[in-house]
Amino acid sequence: MDLITHEQRQALRKQVRKCRQQLSINDQQQAAIDLCQQLIQQPSIINAQTISVYLANDGEISLEPFIQWCWQQNKKVYLPVIHPFSSGHLLFLHYQQTTTLVANKYNILEPKLAVTNVLPFNQLDVLIAPLVAFDAQGNRLGMGGGFYDRTLSSWHNQKILSEQVHLSPIGVAHDCQLLTAIPSQHWDIPLPQIITATKHYSW
Ligand SMILES: Nc1ncnc2c1ncn2[C@@H]1O[C@H](COP(=O)(O)OP(=O)(O)OP(=O)(O)O)[C@@H](O)[C@H]1O
Ligand SMILES: [Mg+2]
């Protein structure tokens, strides 16, 4: 990537992360409830048995109310875990009320790695992706690790080949994370749906 694009992306990350970090506790709680209301009306979520979520960090919109709803509905919930050997990749581990969580290298809580709790990626019905910024075309800017781009690349390639794809990726964000345009790179995977507390974008 050229230096200018890299610096533009870093500047956008800094700007948008600040906007979400400055939201009040009340705004955060209301946004999480409103987001949950929207998510639970999505056919892909209603029909899903396995859903990957995340634990909010850095002012990200919280999925706590949604996770509680999933548990009540007996849907199986998964959290991303940094792969121990395959650099830059994620594993998806079962997340229950009783799951022991440990902090990873980014200080984000994740389930303690146990092979029996890993779900093969192709068995996920819905993947809820966090993001730093998005635009009205579905372009996504993350925290800069490329984790979700790598995770979604096989899904994206299958879709391009018009193969039957099972997974529904859904990006979620605060409304203030919408930008006019994102300087995307060839490896960035755009999302087919992004849901905020007030809006539902789909492409
Ligand atoms: N499919 C891929 N294979 C190999 N490297 C990749 C892939 N996708 C992204 N990368 C690399 O990951 C790095 C970070 O990518 P990028 O800046 O797009 O992260 P991001 O989308 O903000 O992060 P994340 O996906 O974790 O939210 C880049 O150097 C990029 O080359
Ligand atoms: Mg990216």
C-alpha cells in the first residue's frame, strides 16, 4: 500500500475511534438496545443456529443485549479468538454464560482455547463483524489487523464465483462511524449488510 493511503486510513481510524469513544454511557446503552432490536428482526438471524459476535472494546457498539437474546433463544454464540499458530487468522469458540475468558495481546477478552469448543468457519450461519468506519457502499475499515478480511476472503471468493454461500456477514457500528468514502485496498472485503442503532444498509 502506498504511504499516503496508509496514512489516510490511519487518520480516519483515529478520527472515528475518537467519536465512538466520546459517546456517553447512556448513548452506548441505548445504541446497544436499539441495535439488538434491529438484529433480532433479520431473517438471517432468526433462522441462524450459530452466530459469531464480539465483546465491545474501544467504544464499539455493544452486543450484550443481543448476546443475551441469543442465549434465551438457544442459539449458539461464538467469539473470535486469535489463532495460536496461523498468524493473522481467527478461530471461533463457543461462548456460554460459564465460559472462562482470558485477555489476548490486544487486551480483548476471548474464550480460553480448547479444541473441542472450536466451530469450523463453514458452520457459522451469521458473522457479526465489528468495524472502525464504513461508507454507504459497504466498504469497511477495521482496526488494522486484517483479521476479518482474511476470515471473509473465502466467503467473498465463493460469492464472486456465484457459488451457494451459506454465511451472512453483518457489520455493526454506531451511526457516527459512517464516512463519505473509505480508501479501500484490494484485500478489503466489503460487507453485504451494515446495521446501526437507526439504520440498515444492504448491498
Ligand atoms: N486475505 C489476506 N491475506 C493476507 N493478508 C491480508 C489479507 N487481508 C488483509 N491482509 C493484510 O492485513 C493487513 C491489515 O489490513 P487492513 O488494514 O485492511 O485491516 P482492517 O480491515 O482494518 O482490519 P480487520 O479486518 O482486522 O478489522 C494489511 O497489511 C493486509 O495486507
Ligand atoms: Mg481491511
